[in-house]
Amino acid sequence: MLVGARVADQGVLQGIADRLLRMRREIGAGKIRILADVDVKHSAPLAPDYTLEDEARDAWERGGADGLILSGAGTGHGTNPKHLRRAHASAPDAPLWVGSGTTLENLPDFLPEASGFIVGTALKRGGRVDSDRVRAFVRAIAKSRR
């Protein structure tokens, strides 16, 4: 988690932007990009008035993120397209990545806001990556970008 503070089943999670940015500078890794998870799954903000919009804007503007990831509420839960739009409205210049639940069927729900997708299960058949599914997914994204 890059910014803010949240509570989860593991305890209190605290943002690490200051340490992460300092370390990136100290080791000369400026070309390494930081994708920050917004509204971290399996957690809730400690400050009840700290919204998804606040977190997206803070991660982008104050936390130094190079892009933002929005995922579902928990493992196996799809990303809510409305959350992507809310993050886009509060950090319009930030590249937004969909972190979970993208399928060929719901791909249009995330466009045009999504800059990228983290996809696993939708590309598998029988537990293995299926090249036909990968090609179909890539074609659908390319077609949407025209």
C-alpha cells in the first residue's frame, strides 16, 4: 500500500510512499515504475471519510505512483467499473490498471478508462494458459483502441 492507513485481518496497514521513493532514488532505480493498489482488497480505511477518490488522488499526486491499480473487494471478486471511473475522475492523468476479474465479456465495461489489465484466470483453461484465450483477449483490446 502506497498511501494512507487501512485496517485488515493482518492488522493496520500503513503507506510506504516515503520509504519507497527514497529507496528508488538511493539505488538509482528511477526507471522502475510504481503501480499503487487503491482501495486495497480485504481492508477498510481507518479514516471513514477517506474515500476511494482521496486515495487515488493521494497515491498519484503525493505518493508518486506511476499508475494505479483497482481490484475487487477480495480474492476472486471482480473490479467494480464504477470504482475505475471514480478513480479516473479524481486522478485523470493517472494510468489505471484493472487488477482483478476482467473477462472478454466485461472488458468493454472498463474502457476507455483502463490503461492496462492484470489478467490470470480468464486466460486459463484447465489451470493452464490457453493461447487462444490470450489471442482473443489481445484482439478485443486492440479493437477497442481503434
